[in-house]
Amino acid sequence: MIDTHCHLDAAEFDPDRDEVYARARAAGVETLVVPAISAANFAPVLATCRRYSGCLPALGLHPMYIGEHRPEHLDALRAAIDQEKPVAVGEIGLDFFVPDLDPAVQEYYFVEQLKIARDHDLPVLLHVRRAVDEVLKQLRRVKVKGGIAHAFSGSRQQAEAFIKQGFKLGFGGAFTYSRANRLRTLAAELPLEAIVLETDAPDIPPAFLAPRARNSPEYLPRIAEALATLRGMTPEVLAEATARNARAVLKV
């Protein structure tokens, strides 16, 4: 299995990161994509990926941290990509859910990073909250090499628009809640070739954990089982298909 979005470098894992990684590998999670959130975060992400052979870095400037970003960080991103060869530019995108995050500033960094991804022929890992149409608009303007819409929660029409532009859709803990009817329907009915698995650990704990519990990549198999049940297929077939999808979009 491939966890396409896992912040293994996060401080929540400082006490037992080695053990968390070992448990994930023992559970069958072969590869973890570790996305950065700011220029200051590039080094910890890269160090984590050097330490653990199954971890692959993505580098980007997250929209929730626009207070930290500076225009020169875009130059730092270009330089880091040239030197480190990450699998994607990410985590990037737009977040219109959190108040006081200036949409214009978010859009500036998002568009500039799409251009960087385009120029380096890299896919992107997208953070999208209450901004799906705006993100799709920018993707139509700046053509990139596909990517993953992380923690997808849009409509069927929006899902099809992402798929048409070469994107896979990331499904993790959110769909495991029984009240998430619309998301569960999408998880069950979207084409299998469009779906990849993720945990977003330590965030978005699935329903089988306590509401504020630390999520972990070791839980990816249980998320896969839940999705397989929704789709009426075996976990093994689902795990193989979603890993194949991840490898196709991330070239890993």
C-alpha cells in the first residue's frame, strides 16, 4: 500500500517516529509520501525521507501558512526541487474555510507554485477546502502534470473535472464516518482508477479512533478495508489498484 499523504515529520511523531514507521511497514504500507508545508519545513521533510527508506518527499508552501511565506521562498522551492528531486510539488492549494487567510495572497503562492511544477514537469499535491472551483480554474490556466486532490470532498461534477485534468482523488479517514453520506457515495461510486489512499497523519483520524486521537500511517490498511467494503471488493484488490494509481501519477 501507498500512503499518498502523511506528515511523518510532524512534531506529534517526535516521541516514537521510529516505532510508527516500523508499525506502518509491518502493516503493509510500503511507501509514504511526506509533503512539506513551508520553506522552513523543507529540511525536516527531507531528513525524514532520508532516514526512512520508504518515505518520499514533496516540497511546497501550504496555503494555511501564508503568514510565514515570502516571495523568496519560491526561489528556495525551485532550488530545493533542482537539488532534491521530490516526487511532487506540495502541499499547495487554496483554503477558503479558515478565516483571515487572504485569498489573494493564497492565490499568488498557489499560481506561482503551479508554474514551478509545470516548469519542472512535476505533479502537485493539492490542499482544497471550500475552494474547489477556484482551484480548478487555476489548473485550467496553468497546465501541470496532474497530481492528487488530497482529502477530496467536492461534488461528483468537481471530481470528474479533476479526473479530466489527470488528477487522482485522495480518500482517507473522512469517508469512514457514517454521517459522511455524500463522501461515502463518492468513495463507493467514483472510478477505481481515480482513487488513491491517504491518512494525512497525524490529522483526520478515521472513525475507529477517538475524535482527537493522533492518526498514523499504520491505520492505512483499516482505511483500505473500509473503502473496500463500501465498494464491494476485497481489500487486497483495492490496495493493489490504489497503489498502482499512486505510482502512475507520482511516477514512483
